[in-house]
Amino acid sequence: MSNEELTIGSLQNYPLISYLMLEKPSSFRLKAFWFLLALSFRQTNALTHTLMDRRTVVASLLSSSVAVPSIANAATGIQGSGGVVARVEGIGGGFDITSSTTIKGKDVIFPASMAGLWKCRRVVTSVEGDTGQAELAFKNLGGTGPIKDIESFQTQFILPKEELGVQNTYEFESLDFPGVVLDRGFEMESRRSCRASWTIENPDLLRYENDGSDVEIVVVQRKVEMPSDKGFGFSELYRITSSAGGIFGVNTVQRAVRVQRRYRRALDEAGNRTVEGLEIQKTYRVLDGIAGIEMPTSTTKSTIKLTRN
């Protein structure tokens, strides 16, 4: 009944009811009023059930074996608003990748001794689960060629200027040191031979060109293990937005990938300083902006070795 007030007068907008109201006594008018009121409530309940059924379908799809990518310009997430880990029916832990829980001015911190250029050697040692999803994540994060090929490229670590307010101080053997951060833009350009955009002031955002289309990588969750005598590392959850391609035209697809790395300092046979690392990369289903982070679709393990140029 649009925004009209549900009254006896408004019932006259309905021809049949209007006719009967003229022909029948007032008792019928009251019955007609309650009939339309009940009908209104029935329509409202039907809409509620429709929304509930949609959420049930979303949860079922995420818990199934079917990979359903999220279209970036579709509706926002149904749960987990604000990036907070929430319980999603049927899949357990869900994370809203359309927002972020990272802290401004905080990035992954590496030891001060790692400042400067390094040569990185990456080797994928195993791929479990959906190899197609694993390869997509591998390439979106900078990988080139077949996933099992040995990669070799340059990377560098830089010391943030004090005025930028980056929280890079760490303690080692009771002394404070200014840590360095990974130049993510430089590494992407070296690894893919492309143009990349990244700043130390906004370390959570990285963009680069891939075959004429843009790829955007955003850190939406981060946990950092500061340098110590036991090692150092991080765990980051990424929202990767790239072109859907094919029949989807200009639409973009959002994917969720978690990368966990742990490093330790070592020496090679000649006594030169090296850094060795292990990486675990996991992919997740995403639907309506919600990533099912308790049920990875693939797991890729790699070894990393950094040596001075």
C-alpha cells in the first residue's frame, strides 16, 4: 500500500473493497481492514524468508567444493562487517575482505642488517588442493612461468624516514634497532618486468599492470613477528582484485590469499650472510566479499633464499 496509512479510508483505493464497503454494514469494513493488514504482514514475512534463504545459499556455496569468485562491483558482504572475523553458517570462520584491520604506520619489519639489495631464489616445493587456484594466486602475487619453475629476481629493503612515523623499532639483545621494510613495488617490477605502484607511506596497497590490465593487492589483515634470535616473519591476508576476463568483460574478480613467511639468518659455505625462509600460501573461496578462511582451497609451500648481490 506504498506509504499510505492503513485506514478504513485507504481501503477505498481498492475497487472491490470500496464497492463492498458501500453495500455492506460497518462490521464488514472492520473485517476488510484486518484482512488487508494480515496480507501486509504476510508479504513482509515472505521478504524476510527470501533474505534468510539467500544467506543459507551463500553459506552452502562457500562450504561446497565449487569455487565461486566474488565480483567486485556486486553486493557487499553479508557478514563480517568491518573486517572482523565472524562465524558464517556452514563454513566456520569468515572474513570480510572488503575492509581491513591493519594499523596505519605498521608494516612487516626486517632486521636492520638486511637494508639494501638482495638476490632472491624461490622454489615451490609442493601444491595441495585446487592447483588452478594455487597457480592464479601465484601469478597474481608476482609469479611468472609454470608454478614449479625456480624463480630468481632482485629485491630490496629500505629504511623508513623518521618523519613517516613507521613503527620499525625492534629489540635485539637488549638493544633497540631501526628495522627495514620490503620495497614491494621494486620486487614486483623485478619479478614480473612490469610497472608497479607502491609507497612506504601506504604499504598495504600495491598495484601493477598485467597484460594490459591492472591488478590490485591490498593487505586486509596482518600479524608480524619482530626480529629476534629465533627468527622473524609475518602472516598477511590479501584481497586481490583483477580482471575477470572472458565473458565477464570489464568486471573484476576479488580473491583472498594468505601468505605466511618465516625467516632465519644463516651463513653459506664461504661464510657470507644469507637469509633463508619458508612460505605457505593459501587460497580461499570468496562470495559477497566473505572469505572462508578456515577452509583453504589450496596450499602452496615454497623455500626462499636471499643472498647479497
